[in-house]
Amino acid sequence: MLRPFALHRPSTLHDAGHLLDEYKGESALYAGGTELLLLLKEGFLRPAHLIDVKRVPRLNDIVVEDGSVLVGATATHRTIERSPVLGISCPIVPAVAQHVANVRVRNVGTVGGNLAFADPHSDLATLFLALDGRIMLWRRGVEREVPLADFVRGPYETARQEDEIVTAVRLFPWPARTTATYVKYGFHERPTLGIALALTLDADARTVVEARLAVGCVGPRPERLSIESELRGRTLVEVLADADRLASAAAESIEPVDDLHGSADYKRDMTRVFVRRALAIVGARAAGRDADVRYPHTVVV
């Protein structure tokens, strides 16, 4: 049962900041509320004031800016799924968004809420890490951008200050000749494992000139893996021939934790298996072939 609270609906970012100052320590920001309301019902949070920022103009915009894409904090997963801007500039983002939770959650859950909540089992946080995501934060008179890798500090812990508002996430689209996949595994709506892999090839489509590999949902926060450096500068044929060793190295480099989704050892083994599968999928796609993605309890984008 929810405890009584006052609901504020500011119409400007300045008004929202003023409310955060006025009710500092007693308030919580509210947009979709898919995570927040669960905490309120369980009594883990008991704010006297909720500040609904859904009516603040421009916070749900998705626009291209100086080679990057800004995704507004109050844009819902459903909005992302249907965004023509993202469909052109970062097509993997709407493709992943359509597999987040269920359609009821996607209709109300927001990007800003998802990232600010810092659930360890977030698809978007893992994918956005591979897109060099940067979180845009606003407080009265001050704006700053924080790399996603620094913003998410651990389970349900971020670098956001109490009086700051997440306004957007900045994504940097992968360059031309990039082939990518997002693979997630799990029995429940929150995945047990999420892997984002992108390989950019040279003009001859032979050599890997850039690589991104992010693994999430297995530890306290998503991670970019150091084996990216072992992928760059090698031919795609060499990378695929070395897939077993690379996948094992990836599994050894992560810091998995025990939780209801599985033990740390289980997650390490699954990381090894699915990094190898992700490499096979990207390799097949880069060669113009269909990839075999018929894996149980698995979503492949």
C-alpha cells in the first residue's frame, strides 16, 4: 500500500529544479514510474513529494546533434522502438527496445528512469555503453555530461547528485561498415545476460578497424571488455578462428555476482558461450550470410 505523498507537475525544467531544492531529501523524480512505484509499494522509499517531469518540454525529444543522437530522458521505450531518427542513425537501439520487458512496461517506462535506477539487469545500459553513451545532467545553473561507464557506479547507484535531473543520453552512432548484434539470454523479463558486440571493417571488408564489446546483467554494472583491443587490427577471418580463446578471455575478465538469475560461475560460463555466439553472428552477417540464431530463451537483434 502506498503512503500518502504530494504530487507536483512542473511545466519547466527550472520549476522542477526549484522543487528539488525546496523539498531536498524529501522528494523523488517521477516519469514512467515502472521502477519507482515498486519501491514505494514495498516501502523501500517513502518520499513526501513526487515531482512528475513528463510535462517538461523537450525532455522526450530524440534529435541528431553534431554527429551524435540525443535521446530525451522522458522518451519511453515504445517511443524509442518507433523513432525514425534512431531507425536511421542507430537502428540497433529501436530493435533492442522492442524486446525490453513487456509492452505495458515499454509504453510507460522511460530512458532516463531506466538509467537513473541503475538496475544491473538493464538492456539499454549495456547497449548504450557500447555506443559510448553519455548521461546529460542538469541542475539550476549547471549542466554536465557524464560517461555512462562513470554514471552507473553499482546496483541502484549512480553519479547523479540529489538536486540533478537526467535530461538526456547522448549516443554516438557506429561508423559505416559496422556490423553489430545484441544478444540476451534469460527466463524472465529481466535478462540473465546481455552482450552488445560491434565490429567495424575496413574498406575491403577484411580487417577489423574498430571493436566494441559490452557485457551486462551479470555483475553490478555493465562493462566494456578489454579484449576489444585484441579484435582491432586483425582480419575478420583471424578473429573468428580465435573465437573460442577470445570468448574465454572475455569470461575471465568480468566480475559476475550471485543473484536470483544464477551463480557467478554460471554467469561466467554463459558469458563465454554467448560471446562466442555473438562473434559468430557478427561474422556471418559481415560476410553476407544468415546467422543461425535458434537458441532457446535467447533474443538476438
